[in-house]
Amino acid sequence: MAAVPGPVRAVWTDYGGVLTPPTAESMESFCARLGVPSAPLLAAMRQVSRDCGAGEDIMAPLDTPLLTQESWERRVEAALATHSGIRVDLSDYPARWFADRAVNQPWLDTLHRLRRQGVFVGLLSNMPPAWDRHWRLAVPPEGLFDAVVLSYNSGCRKPEEEIFRLAAERAGARPEECVLVDDLAVNCAGAEQAGWHGVEFTGAEAATARVDALTAPGSALVPVDPDREHLRGPRHAPVTVVAPGGDL
């Protein structure tokens, strides 16, 4: 891709793992409250996803959606009981998942500042419909996001190219004027395939520095390296990827 003069005009942020603590941490805390080990619960979720034809992506059955929230909860309960001998009630999963879940205030501060500076700020998330009211209570979109693009009401999801086309259209920006900040490398790669910039989120400080560089007046939109190492801040210790492509 040839360099194009001018800064990024639209910053799109992911939700889970970016506006919240890392998803793996949230899952461990959630499972501790349930009294269930995380490994068998995640295995049951993957089994339900495979049964739906969605492969290993545990959130795809919910955020497309292929199943209702209630149907998904019953199927995961059944898979957990069948394969691990663990019986647990997963009713009202969204409310329990979001209970006492912290938000990433430093990153929120960055987004508010960018918007005050005139940068378009949007939320681009693979989000189940039953989770919609819960994330909005945790991170009220009013005054923060210029647009919200969610998988469940868009008919597509990250890392599919169509959702990036829709988001760029909502921002009134060319693909090369958009950046996605996401904790999952697969979604950053999808953004780059669509002509966007991708910043893999490892922490608010590194992401803020990279986004500030991209949005600075007089900056140039540079070609995206295939390995995206120049977009990444210092690595944290490796963590288990809980929901590739999803937005827990």
C-alpha cells in the first residue's frame, strides 16, 4: 500500500479487553464467582460453537447471533455436564458477567481527549444482543462515541471485511483514515486486510502513543507491515486467548 499524506481521522475501539481489563482476567474472576474452573467452561463453550458450525470462536454463536442467549446458556450447561460432569446454572449470564467488571479508565480518558480534539471516535465490537444494555451501563456511549457498530445488528463481525467497510462509511472516512484498536491480533489483521491501520492493544499507554502518532496533524499514513510489529507496544506476559474474534 502506498503512503498517503494526512492523519488518521477515525479511531475505532474494541470493547472487551480494551475498554475493560484483559478478557482472560475477567474470565478467571467470573469462574471464581461461579465456583467452576475456567478450562472446562471454555471447553463447553467451544463445543457449542463447533456444534453451531462456528469453529473454535466461542462467541460467534452469540454475537452473530446463531443462538438466543437462553438457548446458548442451556447448551453450554449441557456440554459442561456431559463432558466434565459439572452442573452449574448459567441463567442471566450477561448480568453476572458484567457484575463488578472494571473499566479501563486510562483508555477512556484517551478516547475522550481524542474526541475533544476533533477525532471521530467509534465503538466496533462483536457484541451479543443480550449484552447490549449491560455494556452501555458500564461505558455510557453518549458523549464518548460518534458511532457504535455492533456485530449483532450489522449482519457481520470482526474480522470480516464487510464490518470494516460499514464502519468506515459511518465515519465518512476512507479505509486508510481509520484505525482499529483491538486486543485480538486476528481482528487487527482483518482491519489491515480492509485497508485500515490495526493497533493490537497491550495496554493504554502503548496504544495511546501509537494512536496519537497516527492522528497527529501532519502525520503520514504509512504502509502497514504484515507482522504489525511497529504497531505494538511492549508485550505483556502471554495470556490465554479466551475468545478469538469475540468480544467477551
